[in-house]
Amino acid sequence: MNKRAQVAILRCPDYDVGRVEAVVERGFELLGGSKRFFGEGESILLKPNMLSAKKPDIAVTTHPDFLKGVARAFKKFAGEVSVGDSPGGAVSGTDRVWSETGIGAACDSEKIYKVVFEKTGSVPLPSQNPRNKRIKTIDIAKAVLDGAALVSLPKMKTHTLMLFTGAVKNLYGCVPGLRKAHYHFMAVHPDDFGELLADIMLLTKPRFAVADAIVSMEGEGPSAGISRHTGLIIMGSDLVAVDAVMAAIMGFDPLSDPTLRASARLGLGVADTRAIEIVGDGNLSDFVIPDFKKPSNWKVRMVPRFLGPLAKKIFWAKPSIDLAVCTRCRICYNTCPAKAIFAQQDRIVVNKSLCIECMCCHELCPDKAISIEYSWLADALTSRSSERRKK
Ligand code: SF4
Ligand code: SF4
């Protein structure tokens, strides 16, 4: 089989800024040099994962020292380097996200421009993916379309809706503000959401990805999981291939992932790891983590779509709010795309019959107050049951 994509997997034990910079430079050398991918003096827009206002050490967001090291490596050949995103909980303001994640301070100390996608306006673009049947026009942040080379800096994490998140899913932050929640509502099934993400990739034309897999997230990602030291930086110009490699490292089958399948079908990259040339510190099999914890609902996500509404009645996973932990911040209430969350007196309550299982609330709750509740059948078929029985 011809190898059509190259991905560098490099060991990087910690967030020492100089070390990250050196590892990324080495990655470029192994991939044939930065000139293969970028023009001398070209403007670069780095897009970290700034999901919500979380401290960097809990592995929800791209680490600020990773961002610094990457930015320094890019500054060796680039012109202007800027950093932009639209965090998921934008409804409650984004200043706190830039501050808590340390990304704002990292930009200040490295003299990098901060681009707040909510403030730079957006451009409605017609969908380019015929299989994205539900959303015909997609709002993309204007700053993403202004000519700088877009570089995705994802965090390697599990994800309760999509099973994992990487360089392609990270592009969802190119959709500013509450449009994200609206699109979730329109494309709630992972297959539809995968087509939407592939569409966003078509429209934003990312040039490169450098993934923060130094400390990753396993379990109930992308925000309620647990951090796990994985000590890697994964980079390449094919975002689909970078994600396929990360998926394989976390123990998922890249070819059964809806986003990678949709992206590969559109010719946006290579999802089959057999067709990816690995350069760096070993073969792909050397890096696979067999006991990387999956989201507890991962088997629910495997239900074939044709089972449709019948399966929905007996096989579901829905959010449940722990009122003892909930701080009544109302982020979930304000962002739920199905309006399934209510404020009743001093309580925040989920109306399960309205819930479309998008897991946005689970993703955005800043206090891990939302867990996932299962129907008896889903519970019986997930590993949670067997784990519980063993106790
Ligand atoms: S309650 Fe949570 S999972 Fe259900 S639709 Fe609202 S945001 Fe999505
Ligand atoms: S469940 Fe979480 S997001 Fe919702 S109000 Fe409570 S603390 Fe805020």
C-alpha cells in the first residue's frame, strides 16, 4: 500500500517551553522542513483547544506552555503569529477562558496577537459537503478566512459524543459563539456531526496540526475525564492522519470514526493508519496505550443508526445533574441547544424527554456536576456494569 500521508510522533516528557520548541523543530525536519508547508514570512493563525475556563493542569485545554513552545518554533520561519478561538461556553463571556487557561498570559508573554473570534465577526459560507444535509450555511469566524495559515493545536482527549477529539474536531471553535450550540442541535447524531466537522474543515482549509499529547485526557472527556501523562507531540500537514494516529494510540478504530470517515471520503486526508508513514521516535504500535480509558458511554455510541427511534427508547445515555456539586452557574442552561435544561426555583433540572444527547452540558459544566445516566439496557451493555459487579 502506498503511504500517502506522513505523521511525526515525538516523545516530549513535559511542558518545558524550550523542549517543546526543540521537539516541534525536530518534527519539521523529519517531515521535510517547514518550507514544505509554509512560505517564508507567512502569517500563521494558531488555533488551540480553549474549550472552557479550566486551569491547564487538568488537561481540558491545550497547555499554554505547549502553545509558547509551538509559537517559538513557528516564529523561526513565520511572519506574524496569532492565536484565536471561540470557546464552547462563550455565552458567559470569553475573558475568563483566556485567563483561566493561561492562553491569554502565554500570548502576552510571547507577544502573540490574541484573536477573539466572537469579536472579529463571521462570514456565512455555503456548505461544501453534500452529505451535510442539515446545515446549508455555516458561519465561520472572519479571522480564520483572512489569509493566515490555520494551524490546529488540539489536545488529545476522549469525547462523550464523538468518542475522541483531535485536530479536526478542534476546528469547531472556528464557528463563533452560540452558532456552535445551534449546529449541534441540527446535527446531533455523531454521523451528522462528523459530516459537519468535515464541512468545516473544507471551508477553513487548515494547513497543519501540532497535537498536545504530553498530558492527555482519558475517560469522560472532553472536560470531565482524568488527565493522563502520555508524553507525546504528534504533528503533520494531514489533520485526518494526525487524528487517525491519535485515535489508534487511544485504542479507537480510526476507520469507524464518523469525522475521519467523512473527511477521508471528501479527500481531506488519510484515515487508514496502514497508509500513513510514521516518522519520529518509533512505529505507531510502540505508542498504543491499551488501557487508555474510553468514555463510559462508548458502547452506546456504537448502536447502528438504522435501529433509530426504537433503540432511542431503550438504549440511551443522558446527563444527570448532581445538585450538591452544581454551583447554579447556568452555563448548561444557557447553552443547551434543545432547551432541555430548566431552572426551577434554585435547582437546575434536565428534562430527559427533550434531551437530544449532544453532551454539550457535560462538556461545558465547569464543576463536573453532570454525570451520564444510562437506560437499563445501555447500562447492562457498557463496561460500567461489569466494573460495578466486580466491586
Ligand atoms: S441536556 Fe445536555 S445533553 Fe441534553 S440536549 Fe441539553 S446540552 Fe445536550
Ligand atoms: S450543572 Fe454545571 S453548568 Fe449547569 S448550572 Fe450546575 S455547575 Fe453550572
